[in-house]
Amino acid sequence: MKGLRLCFLLAASGLASSASLALAADAPASGDVTVVQDDRSFHPDIITITKGTVVHFENDDEFIHQIYVDSPGMSFDSAEQEPGKTIDLAFPKAGTFEMRCHIHPKMHMLVIVK
């Protein structure tokens, strides 16, 4: 019976940890945030931030990238971004914005601004 109780407690603590991580991911970040471009992907591919936050898009890939957003609340289109370079972008309005790369059309991420 003690072994079963221990297994239950370990499982419950694991679930509690997962739940707290999920809640933390939904909390908007303030201050600067870094998104890494690697393996032709954005990492992370979803972020939640507060208005005015600056997001640093770092190209850690071996390929040239470019970022753009074209939404009713925001429009931005960067120049080509060489490997090792960073593009800084402020998000002044609330909304959900899909970021993409013209060079790699399968690259996309969501920026949720609260």
C-alpha cells in the first residue's frame, strides 16, 4: 500500500509541475524577449508578451532569414538577416500577430500581445 501511495504522490507532483509550467507559459512576459531562428524555425513558436515589449529575433541558423508581419494592427517587413545577426522589433499594440519568413514560407510563429 505504501508503494502505491508513493507512486500516486509522484504522479500527482508531476502533474502539478506540468500545470504550473503551462500557467507560466500563458503569463505575458514584460521586458525584452529573445526568439531564436534555428533549423528554419522560430524557437519558441508562440510567445505572450505585454504591449511595448521588444522581441529580439536572433538568427542562429546557417541560412539567411527575414521576418515580416502583416496584420490589421501591425505591419513590419525586415531586410535579409544574415546568420549571427539580430532584428529587434517592438510590439506597441495588443493583438495576435503571425510572424513569418519570406525566404522560408513554412517558418511561422505567433506573438500574442496583451
